[in-house]
Amino acid sequence: MTAHVAWIHVAPVKGLAIVERDEVFVEPFGVRENRRFHLIGEEGRLLNAKQLGPLVRVAAEWDEDIRRLTLVFPDGSRTAGVVELGEAVSTNFYGQRNVEGRIVDGPWSDALSEFVGSPLRLVQAVEPGAGNDRGRGAVSLLSTASLDALRDAAGETDPVDARRFRMLFGIAGVAAHEEDSWLDRTVRIGGATIRPCGNVGRCIVTSRDPDTGMRNLPTLDVLAEYRSDVETTEPLPFGVWGEVVRPGPVGLGDGVEPD
């Protein structure tokens, strides 16, 4: 089977539900709608589904052209409107860098706070792409065979839902963890070219069911057991992140070819 794009996943609001796309345009900073917003607590700390599992039950729809944001809650209710920005804030991302943003005025923060039972403020990053976990991590890749390997290592019979890992592109038609061998090589994916730069170290959020937010799969224990001897740039590696060499469109079924 020729290597090809199996899924495209974005999260307009970091920490909320994954949204599937048929096609995206990869710009130098990544996909414009991906992690366009993030959430902070009362003291300005970055918050996501790691601390607040129910957040994954809320879906976000974002139209950059008309600046309209819609949040869809599990009961079907919607909070929507045109985004207007308020005070400037600087959010520390994992002790690695600060992301400059603006508080989003309007009903979204209150709606999310009520849903999770904790005060939250919605922030839009000033620069598109700044909300990705890694400074240069404009794109991320994970093979479907790696998901199968994790399933087998965990002793599970059902497929492992790719949404757990919140990766931009899924790659079918390659061996399990073959993406690890692409580090520092160029990879053509659809009409774009990327360069994987490092492994993605996993956190506790991957143990949460992407529909309920409840922990139901010990992903970190499984990775620690069957991936402990892997040479890696980050602990508990699963998938890779990279930078954009050449922008371009990427769609489902597009070919993937490392150099």
C-alpha cells in the first residue's frame, strides 16, 4: 500500500474536541485554524483536558474570514458570535516559551467555565500557529500502524482512537513507528513538504477517552513498557512533530513520500 494521508485532525480551541477535516492548507506556521485559541485559569495558567477532562466533549467551529466562533456543547446547545478581543495576556506554554495573546470578550469564557465548574478565560494567540505545543512544531504525524502496535502492546482488541493523540496528520501504508525514521529528512505530504524534527512525548491526556474525557486506557504505562528502549528526543515517544519546508494543500488520500 502506498503511504497516504489517513486523517486530518485540528482543534480550533486547544484542549477542546478534535475536528476532522478533508483538506487543509499548510502554511509556514502550520494550519491556521489549528490551536487558534487556548484557555487559561484565574492565575493565567494554561489549562486543557489534562486538568479538565470534560473539555474534550465541547466542539469548536471557527471561521477565520468572518471571525465567527461557535462552541457546541454535549446537550446540543451552542454559544456563538463574532470574536472581539480585549486585554493582552502572555501565557507560559509548558515552561518553554511565552505565547502572546488577547482575551476573547463575549460569552464563550462564561459558557466553558459553567460547563467544567471552574473559572476559565478564552485567549486568541496574536500569531497563528503560536498555540502549537512546540515552538517549531507546525505539523505532527502519526502512523495508523503505530496505533495498531499500541493496541497490541496494551492487550486491547478494539482499535485505539487516533483522536487521543491529537495529531494533525495520520499516515497509512507504512510500518509501525516508521515515522521515527523520518527525523531530519524532508517528507512530501500532498502539496506540502515538511521536515520532522523530533518525537512527540506523550502526557496523561492520551489516557482519556476522546468522547467522554474519562481515563480508560493506560497509554503512558504501555508506552513506558514497550517503547522504553527507543532513542528519542522526548520521553514516552509516540509520533513526530516537524516544521514546514514548503507550504501547500494536504487532503485525505494524498501521497506521503519521505526523501
